[in-house]
Amino acid sequence: MAILKPDFKRLSAFLWLNFGLSLAVCSLLLLFTGGHPLEMLYTGTALVSNTVMLYAALAVPAAVLFLLPRGRGALCALLAAFQMTLVTDVAIYKIFKFHLNSMVLNLVLTPGGLESLDQGWGTKALFVLIAAALGFAQWYFWRKSAALALKWKPRQAKALAAALLLFVAADKGLFAWGTLYDSVYITRNAQLFPLYQPLRIRTFASKYLGVKLDSEVKGGVDLRYSGLAYPRAPLRTEPPARPLNFLLIIVDSLRSDMLNPDVMPETWALGERSAVFENHYSGGNCTRFGIFSMLYGIYGNYWFPMLGERRGPALIDVLKKQGYDLRLYASAKLSFPEFNKTCFVAVPRAGIYDEPAGENGAERDQDISEKFISYLKTRDAKKPYFGFVFYDASHGSYDYLPGFEKFKPSNGVSQLALNLDSVGALKNKYKNSVRFDDHLVGRIMKALEASGGLKDTVVLVMGDHGEAFLERGRYGHNQGYSPEEIHVPLVLYAPGRPPERVRAFTSHLDIVPTLLPLAGVKNAAEDYSSGRSLFAREARAFLPSSSWDSACIITATATLEMPLEAYKGGVKVFDSEYRQQPGRAAAAFMPLIMRFQKEAKKFYK
């Protein structure tokens, strides 16, 4: 505030008064923290720091309006609108547990939207009163600023500016420290304040400071300070007399149409004696949310609080409590995405093999297969096991070993040169890599059968998400929610269950509600999941899928893509062929949006 010239003293005083009001409004977000002393220290500091950053961005347009001949009224209107936005954001966070974005605006501004939130005329009247009060506050602040400007001393301004900069430095330093030393009471609050920008220095610290980041994760949040109600009720279990083994085999980027006799003959053969789910969708369009949805059975937005609290899935907790041998074999390290802090936080490091030998994905996939087959031969047959085998050859570079080049021409293509003419060879390379991983699936199935393991082992083979090859103008995944990105195969073999082909809509969210009852859990699926048994026959209105900052609702005839962050843009509707429709088509999704939001906050306290 050293720039205080006589003409700007009143503007500075006006902004300081508004700063105090904004601080008071945003402090309501502190009610959504867990209350741990370290957490309160950090969030209190971040509250001031984030408000400073917001006003730093606001200062430039405020100064421009202040200098305009008739800009003073517009300046007051701008600040009133800004304060109302903060009030609305706090209200939205209370309802949805995320901040104001275009999806919420669409919901609120659509006729009937507020009523569907059980917010009728009383809520509207309250917001009108708040808006009027904020307008009056701006009138009062403007009048008060004249008197304050006369008392304003440069030394005071410098001291206040220094104090605020100290808050910013302390906030960023605390968050950086929290990420380095895995302090859940800090890192779980990274999304508490609107537009908050955390300082992450893990890569820098690892590369230049020698900080080891991938040591075994220990502990989590004390449940007294948890913001989650997961599961919603204690799980009642009656373990079966002869417990089943559970084996999940995941092929990265495996899209649904790859499950055919030409590309995946081994998995196709397994499907002949299994349940094959033909309309199965991943709970995410990338690995992080695909794996999360299949192991937790809940919406992808819970990834962030689960990571923040180091909370593992109910599935793993139940199996661990029952004495299962937990074994993970992954071709890529389970520390990124941070599965070692979420899905597998409760798995002892001794049961994890995620640094296999090999120069590429195919060699590493082969190594983890051999390690798992070796485990099958030497394990204690009296102890049930949970196995998780995660292949990576079909991801990114699409690797395979010599002898598996069935589809030709097969070669990599620079993304800069990728087009409809060149993409065919790249897709063939992908198909060959899938065929190689399918060969490894076959080896595991033969080893299981040779050891007699199929009589007491449930086997699932699936993709974490899919992969697009410009069919609709997009390549790869995590681009949107096209069928190529989220429609994945699922083959489920269960001892004694007859083979079938299931055409009903199913989801990764349905896997946990299918497996936990087999482990003796008696609770209804809604206590621990947003899915249902894969073998349920009731029709469902929609399936959800998620990503970092967006989500989608999938129906039989259309897909609605929704932003979960303010910067993400508006809602988009696509028809069954994934052709974008006019924005007014979103109105038909209103009831489904409300059901989506109900599930998206169900496991919060």
C-alpha cells in the first residue's frame, strides 16, 4: 500500500472495508474443517491469504473504475456483486461441497432449479435481502471511506501490507510443508476456499533437495476430525465358512470394442464361462478416477477428501480385517496417481510389487505376471487372498513383445502429425499391445486352473478407462466422456455362476456392491457405495463418470457433461452418437442432476 497518493486514499480505504467484509463471509468456510489445531492454524492463515489474492486481482479493475469520471457508482456495483458472489459460493459449498461453477448457475437459473434443491421462495427472499444489505454496505463503505482516507497514514498502510504478505508467505509455506511431510490436516483443505492456489514443491524437493517422496504411507486423519461419513453405518459381516479369493486384472486404457476373438482371444474364452457386461462404463475418464470408482464404489469427487484423509476403501478394510493376504502387482508405481494414499493405503508395503523389471510397459507387464503366477504357486492355500494386477503396456506408448504384431501397419505417430490418415497405424499398435496383455491374462488363468484356484476365486478382467483414436475428433483419454473413453469391457467369473451376457447399464461403482456381499457384508449397498450389484435387474436412470474438474451423467439417449470448477466453462449435452446438442437440452437433465448431487455429497458429514 506504499502507492497511496492523495487521489487513491479513498479507494484504498473503500477496498480495505470490503476486504474485511469478504474475510467475514469466507470465514464461514472454516465451519467445514475438522477442527484439528494444525488444521485451524493452516485454514485461518489460508483464509486471509486467499482473500488477499482475490483482492489483488480485483484491485486493477477497481482502480480503472475509480479513475473514470462516472465510475464510482460502477465501482460500488462491482464490489456488491463480488460480495454477493462470495455469499453464493459459501451457500453452494454448504450444499454441494464444491465451489460456484457454471453447472450450479445453470441449476439455479433454470426455472424450477431452486425448488428441486428444496430451496423455495424463502431462499429467494433471503438472497434478495442479502443483496440489498450488501448494496447498503457499499453505500456505507463509500461514505465511511472519505473519513478513513483523512486518517490514513503511509506507515500504517505499509505495516498492513507487510502483515498481509506475511500471511500469504505463511500460507504457501505451510501447504508446501504439508505436501512434503504428508500432513493430512493441511493437504485435505486445498479446495476449501474459492480459486485457492496451493504451492506444491514435491517434484522440486525430490529432484533438488533429495526429499524421498515414495516411502510407505502411514496413518491418516483422526476420525474425530474427519469430514467424511464413510461408510455411513458400521459394516456388519458374517464371513463365509469357505471364503473366496478375489482377483482383479486391470488393462490400462482398455476400451470395450477390444473384447473380441481377434484382439483378446484369452479374455474372450474366459467370457464364454463368465458374465460379460456389454454396456459397462468406467467411473472416470482417466486412471485415477477409474480405479478409484471400482475400488470404492462411490463418485469420483470423493477422491480429493479420501486422499486428504488417507482413507482406504471399505472393500480393502473388510478383507484385511478378515485376514486376507493382500497382493498388488502393478507395472507402474502406485504412488502416482496416489493410490498408496487412497485405494491401497491399508496394504502393507510387503504386499506391493510396483517396481518391476523391464525397459518398457510390455516387459514390466510380463514381469508382474510372472511374479503373480509365482505367488499362486507358493502362497498359503489356507489363507484367502485379494489380488490386483494392473497392466500398463496398452497405455501411452502401446508396447508389445516380438511375435504379437498381428495388426499392421503398426507404428507410433507424433501427436503433432496425428490425423485421420495416420491414426490407423497407431491404433493397430494399441491393438497389438492389448493383444499382448490378453496373452498375459491367459497365462494367469491357466496358472489358476492348474492350481485348482478357479473353484474358489472370483476373477474380474476390465479396463480402468478407454482410449479414443480420433473417432470423434479426440485422441487418448481424459479429454471428455465419449464412449471410446469410458465404455470399457468387464468379464466376471464367479465359481458356480452360469455364463451370461448382460446388456443392462453397469458401472465400476457396481463392483464393490457385488464383491462385499460375497465377503459376508450384510449391509445394504447404499451404506458404503453409490452403486449396486452387477446382477441387479432393475433399470437405472443414469450412470455417472468423473474427472479432475468435471463429471458426466450418462443415459441411454444422451450424455450431460458438467463442470465442477468455475474455470471449466458451461454444461454440454451430447446425443447417443456423442454429437453436441443445443444448450437448452440440459433442462431435461434437471432431475438427474439433483440425484447426482445427492450422491455426490452423501458420504460427507
